[in-house]
Amino acid sequence: MENKTALITGASSGIGMATAREFAEKGINLILCGRRQERLDALMVELNDFVLVHTLNFDVRNKEEVFAAIQSLPPEFSKIDILINNAGNAHGLDPVDEGNTDDWDAMLDINVKGLLYVSKAIIPQMVERKNGHIINIGSTAGKEVYPKGNVYCASKHAVDAINQGMRIDLNQYGIRVGAVNPGMVETEFSEVRFKGDTEKAENVYKGFEPLKPKDVAEIIYFVVSRPPHVNIADLVVMSTAQATSTIVKKEF
């Protein structure tokens, strides 16, 4: 995997940050994307001893920012071999009749449109080279629907459909496309969903051992490091304690 370059969205925390560290250990050069420049800078300093690292500060919801940022890449980072569409969010946990429309917009704009914007900015160079690997980070919420998950689940079902559509459309160019769909991972995810209510966020992961970001990062590396004739098209991973989004064996 040496001399390859990966672009990771949402690299300033959670699964994205863990994937950056995992890739750096394996010699993959990195383009780290996110909205929090100070976190990207700190991660770049940490990983610069292992690989070449470049940061891009943009919001995936902003189409103009996305295209301008990717077009600004210096020559040594312009060839992107691996795209990790990781940026995503959940806002609120409300029944649909009580849902906040700003929350709906945030989830659809980031989880669906943001993924599409970044992909659209990068796919043409993969098509031209007839080579590349795209990993879309989905969720078990894209495989089932749970109470009060309505729009978040809809956004992740969309990721599932986009992943399948990409794989079909890009097949003729030899571009590998696959999704990694985690269950509950102990990240800032719940803190964002509950809008900074740390008590609610911490309760989500109490009583069982959830997945850690590194667990998912190791799986992502496994997927991208398969031989060229192997494409892991769709992978679901949960902690042993989790059976579905609503069935989790907890011990207090």
C-alpha cells in the first residue's frame, strides 16, 4: 500500500481519525479533511513522521468549498487512490411528527449530499486512470429502521443505495466500491446527536462494550488492502453485545 494516497473526510475525530492513524502505520499518504483545522493540524503533526500528510478545511455540505478544496491540492497529492467517505452526523432522536427540520437538513446535507459532492470531485480522475477504491461509511441504520431514527435512517439507507449505484456505474472502469456499516461505535456521535448533553451521550454506551474507532479503522484497512481482484462490496460490523439497533445486551 506504500505510495498510495487516501483522502478521508471527517478526519478530525472518531472513525476518520482512527483510519488516518491506521493508514499512516501502513504507509498510505493522507489528505485529511474536516471542519476543525486545529484538530487536523494536530493530527498532521502526529502522522508526518510516517507519511506525507496534507489537510483540507471545508464543510462537505458546501458544494463550492468541496470542489475548490480538492482542486487546490498540490501535485504530490493530486492523485487520489483511495476515497473514504466518512463524514456524517446524527442530529436529534425524535418521532417524525416532532422532528426539527434543521436537524433533517443537517443529516441529509452531510450524510447524503456531502458524500455525493466529494465523490463527484474525485471520481473523474479515478475514471481517467481506470483505477481507484471508494469506501462509503454507512451504518446499521442503513439496514434497518428503529424508533425515532426516521430521517437519520433514511439518510443512511440513501448511502446504502448510493454505494450500490456507484459500484454498478463504476464497474466498467475497474474502480472498487464498497461500504462499511458499523453499529454502535464509541465516538462523539452521540454527543452530537444529543446536542452536547454528555449525560445522555454517555448513557448510550453504558453497560456493554461498544465498538471503538480503531476496530472500524482496522476493518477499513483490511478492505482497502485486498488484492485488486477482490472487492468487499458491503460489510456490517457490530459489537458482540449488539444484535440490532435496539437489542443490546447490557449489564449494570
